[in-house]
Amino acid sequence: MKGLLKMKLNENFLIHSSDNGEILIPVGEETKRFHGVVKLNEAGSEIVHLIENNDMSLEDILNHFYKECPNDDREVIKQGVSEFIKKLYEINAIID
């Protein structure tokens, strides 16, 4: 996963909102590869919406969170965002 590589949400994953928060649901062919849903916390929802609405790089997403959370430790932000993006890649929820 390179910092400048643009990512987007796989069209075979949908974001579902409810009173209990948001989940990422596979549809179509993805249901054969990934059995389940991804419950999104606030940061996860923000990341998914960023890549849903824009072609974003890891660097773009990190810069967004650095601006949103200027007092938070950048290494902690980078680690959390990178781990979440890696998991999304593993289930094919995001593509280059």
C-alpha cells in the first residue's frame, strides 16, 4: 500500500446506516468471498466515506485526520488509519 496510490470503495460494498451506526456490507460477487459485515466506528465511517466520494490516497486520508485532530499523536493516527486501510484491502472493500 503506497501513500500516493489512489483508492476507492469497491462498488460491491455498500454502506448501511442505522440508529446503531454504520456497517459495510458486501453485495453481488463479493458475498462469495467475504461472509459478514464490517461494523464501522466513527473514524472507520469517515475513512469509508472519504474513499466513497473521492479517489483518495493514504496520504490524503492521513492529512485529513491530521487537520481534524491537530492535537493527537500523528504516529497513532497513521498506525490506526494504515491498519484499517489494510483490512479493507484484505476483504477487497477498497480498490486502486
